Amino acid sequence: MRPVAIIGIGKTAFGAFPDRDLRSLAVEAVGHALTDANLPAASVEAFYLGNFAGPSFVGQNHLAPYIGTAAGFTGIPCTRFEDACASSGSAFFHAWQSVAAGVYDIVVAAGVEKMTSQSTPRVTEILAGAGDMSGEGRAGATFPALFAMIARRHMHQYGTTREHLAAVAVKNHSNGAKNPLAHMRKVVTLDQALAGKPIAEPLTVYDCSLISDGAAAVVIVPAYRAPRYTSRSVRVCSVAQTSDYVALDSKKDITCFPAVQSAGQKAYQAAAVSPKEIQLAELHDCFTIAEIVASEDLGFVPKGQGGPWAAAGCSALNGSLPINTSGGLKSKGHPVGATGVGQICDVVMQLRGDAGERQVARHQVGLAQNLGGSGATCVVTILKAA
Amino acid sequence: MRPVAIIGIGKTAFGAFPDRDLRSLAVEAVGHALTDANLPAASVEAFYLGNFAGPSFVGQNHLAPYIGTAAGFTGIPCTRFEDACASSGSAFFHAWQSVAAGVYDIVVAAGVEKMTSQSTPRVTEILAGAGDMSGEGRAGATFPALFAMIARRHMHQYGTTREHLAAVAVKNHSNGAKNPLAHMRKVVTLDQALAGKPIAEPLTVYDCSLISDGAAAVVIVPAYRAPRYTSRSVRVCSVAQTSDYVALDSKKDITCFPAVQSAGQKAYQAAAVSPKEIQLAELHDCFTIAEIVASEDLGFVPKGQGGPWAAAGCSALNGSLPINTSGGLKSKGHPVGATGVGQICDVVMQLRGDAGERQVARHQVGLAQNLGGSGATCVVTILKAA
């Protein structure tokens, strides 16, 4: 496998955009990424699109050529990748693999979702399809309910508290308030987070990520070619995708995700990087408890210590390992299919030193972790400043 | 890219199976393929699943790990590929590419769809999502309507007749009647086909493929490794995936599909094989006119001659180039996401000499062509007996 670089990134704002359709969001993000890479659409050899549930949210399927042709790609492989909330993480994994293995020299990986045209109950129902509809889904377990069980068990097993969960929300809202592309740019206090409307005990509305529209895209080339196009490329050290059971009740221990652990281990090993060397990370905080569990599964803190660690400010912008400097899914928003590639764009911005008010001091090595369902898919990417 | 071989194939029967769920169909096909390859599930390094619309048909999304874990795959990349009716063709393309490029040594590509739990009007509506819902779909154009327009134009431009279309149906039903795994094992006469219930003029019910449940799977390894597992491997000479506009009205000429032409050209070139050397083919006959157009776009006959060629028996079992010896989508059935890998299984059966009553005399080089939508995606695969 040869070294690979990201030479262009593009994101739309994340938010509720009643006057925008899914395709225009994706085309905008791809256009930004190509402009950033100084490349015409005609030079792209393959298009990797992550989308979770376009057919259910907006009634449009066959999205890869539908978006690809509008973005200027014809006659090339245009493929949609679906792995629940890790759909564009998976698209990025396959895009990276094809370039690393020498199949292509220029590819685009993107992700998109348009969720806000459906009511919140219908969105919740569509999202439940990422779980096991023949079991937990039939029993009425929505994702807030599944992650509430994970939180409850984590509290029972490790002493995690509501304050720990709320601390994650406070931090991510604080970061997101500084991100011009975030969905909810609103600072939240610990008291506000604790007093949030209950969604599924112990999770309040402040523990849950947002229902958003948005898109993100990156341009990937072999590292040796990157200087032809830009002086601002970022090196992709490793990408790992793994899987596990979809149903939460199939898991031995719901306070950790084997897919996150194994994807992390594979990514660290392939990049020859240890968790201690990671300087910033975008973690998949679909719920606050998910960020806590991920910080443990990825080896940033010992098992059970994710809550106190966050509450102590270690993952804040000025902490020892800033997490979700973008605001995370909590504040930046979570247009499901766009999230994986969006996280990668956010890490690239930090590594380039382009994160403005949110810029962290140490920004040489970053990690992005994209989770699908309640841990059935995970994609971990390690990036380094060139 | 290194040579690649298929060492195992597995198919369920295609049909209407009210007592089977989507997952059990896919797991059965994967199990058959692994048994055929003499391999345990634990040796598989990545799982590529084609599925068009599981969320819409059966309310289950995140299908790759959902099926993968049930098939015995854990801790490996499990990814769903969607490209409308070419979903599992695309899964196969990416699976082949990963082995050919040296990323993996043992992978499984599969496809599945469970359609018959929905009413025919609802199925038609779901299938319409493979077209442009913001244009042709909003105007009420279902796929039978789109392909009826293609047929009308082909008739106008080249003199194709209803009898030519019906001849394709008669041939495919004749073949399918000999296929134990076919959905509709029923011989149809030309008169019957011509007198079929009109669906969208000039297409009758006999011009339209079936709404089916079913799954198919293959095991892929580097060619040098194949003899370790089986003496019955088949060589994958080339696989090409290309794309084009989703909306029919975006195409310059609706009597041909540029994506089919370019995928064919790329596949022929990579395999160093000419259309004349193809000895049997599975073509994507979602409608009879689609088989006629594909036989032209792939260079088997000059443009416009596909109808007379089929009517003259050239594509019959004992013709110069037998097409759809399985019965095709018309008689074998068209569980959308399973079709691409299913076609490949059918070609492999012929190349192995295992096609029983349907076995053709010359069976060294075969081709499979999988179409998505009204030509927006095409995957062409060329296989040779080992």
C-alpha cells in the first residue's frame, strides 16, 4: 500500500435547509473539495458516496450517479456506500484503499444526508433501521433508548454520572459555537445540560446529537502526487473499518464496542502511532455517552475513566487531547451520511492550522472515529500534517 | 492487478418466499458459496453486500454487518453497496478490485433482496427511486414506462417489432423452465407473449421481469491460491463499472446506454477479449428491450439488429451466442440486489459445465452485464473457465 494524501476538503454548513435538496448539498461539498484541490471534475477516476437513508428521507435512491453526474463525473464508477452512521467513513475507507493499492490516482469520497424534511418521529423510525428491526426495533427500542441503556450500564459499572455526560455536551457546544458551519452555535451551561428535557433516561435532549442536513467531501491522491496540486495536503496514515453485531443484546458488554477497539488497534498499528501520540480527535458523539465510550475504546483513557476525564477538561480545546473541536455531532450536527467524511474534513482543518477560533496548539496528528448503529460498524482514520 | 478467481458460488432459489426473511436468504447463499469453496467463514477478510432497497422493502438498514455477523463474519469490513439494480454487480466489482490490487486474499461478494412482502404498486414506487424522482419520477414515470419509451424509440429508429421483444421473453422462459432455481418455470409461446396483459405500451407483462426474493454469493481469491481450495475455480478476466445520467431525458439517445458501452469496452480491453470471443452471456433483461439494447451496446450485433438477431434464435441455448441461459431476470426472477452476483453465479455454472439441461456446448468464455436504473450504472464482468 502506497502513502495517500488528502489534497482537498469541502463542507456545506450543517443545519436545517428546507430550500435545499440532497443533491445540491452534495454537489456543493464536492465542488468546494475540487476547488480546494485545484482540480477539475473531469480528472476524478472514481466517486465514493456515503449515504445512510436517502430513499427513506427524501425518496431518492441510486444516489451515486444521481449526484456524481451533477458534480461533473460521467463514465466512472459512482458507488453508494451504506453502513448506517458510518456510511461515509466506509466510503472514505474504500476510496483510500483504492488509491493506496494503486488502482486510482484521483478519487473523491463524499457523504450527504437530508433529514429535516421528515418529522422527528419519522426520523427516529428511519434511524432505528440501523439497529436490529427484528428484535430491539420491534420491541420499540429507538437509538436514544439503546444509548440510554449503554449509559445506565456505564454508570452502574464505572460510576459515570449525569454530570460527566453533561460535561461532554457543554464542551461540544462550546466548540460548536465557534464553528461557522455548525448547526447549533449555542453555548450551553452545565446546569442547562443537566436540566434538559428528558429523551430516554438518563439522556436529556443535550445528550443527543442533532437531526441535520449537510454534505462533506474530500479529494484523495497518492502522496507523491499531492505537491502538484497543493502545498496544503494532509497525509492519510491509516484507515481501518471493522464490524460487530447489530443488535445491542448480542454484545457481551454494552459499555464497550469491540468494533471501535479493533478498528482503533488496526489503525494505530498500520500508522505506527500510539494513542498517546494523537493530538486531537473527532469522535462519534451521536450521544454524549458514545464520546465517553469511544475515548476509552480508543485507549485515550483507561476503561471507565472517560467521564471524569471529560469533566476534568482534558478533552477541551485547551486540554491534553482536544476532542470534537468542530462541536461534534452534538453541536455541529449529524447529517448521518455526511458525518464520517465531515469528521475527516474537520481534522484536516486542524492539521492545516485553519480552524480559526477553535485551532488547537498541537496539531500534527489527528484521529477521526465514525460509528455505525450501536457499534456494528466502526471506521478509524489517522491523519498527519504533511 | 493480479489475476483473480471465483472459487465458490451460492444461490438461493429465486421466488416469492413469504416465510423467509431477507437475512436468512443472504446467509443461505453465503453458506452455499463457502461450502462450495471449502472455506470456513472465519477465513473471510471482507464482506461486500449488494442491496438496493432493504430499508424500503423490509424496514431493515445497516444490512452488511446485520447479515455478515449472522454468516459468521465479525471484526472485518462489512459494507453495503447500492447502485440500484446493479448493487451487487458493484459489490462484486469492489470485491474483485480489492483482491486484484492485493489488499485481501479471501473475500465474499453477495447480493440480496426481499421484495414480495410489499404490494406490486409499492414495489413499483420503491423501484422508481432508482430513477430521477425530482423529474421523471414526479411526472409519474415508473420503470415499465421508461423502458416502454426506450422500446418505442428503438422500434421507430430501427424497425424493432413487438415480435422481436416477445421472442426474447419466449427464449428466456424456455431457459428458465429448465432452471431449478428459477422463479417462474413456465414455457411461454410467442402468441401468449404477444397477447400478454399490457403494462406500458408496447410492453406486456411478458416483457417485464419478475418481483422476487432471493440471494446469491461468490468467494473470490487470487488465482494462484485457487487450487488450494478447489479444482473448479473460474478466472475473473476483468470487471468494469461505469456510470451515466440517472434521468432518461438527460440522455442524447435513449436507444443505447453509454454506461453499458463504456463498461463493455473497458472489460473487453482489460480481458484482451473481443465481443466475438464471448461464448455465453447473462444480460440484464429487466425488460425484453433491455436485453436487445445490451446485445447491441456490448457489440454482439450491430446497432438496431438486436431484435431480429434474437428472433432468429441466435441467442437461444443452441444459438451462436446463448444469452440468459439461466432464464434471465424475466423467468429466473429479479430480486434486485441479488441480480448482479446471481448472474455471475449463472455464468460460473456454465463455465464449469454444471448447467444441466441448460448447458451450452461452447463454455470457455462468459460475460455478465448488470444494469442500474435506466442505464445510469453498468457493471460488466468477463469470466473464463480455469
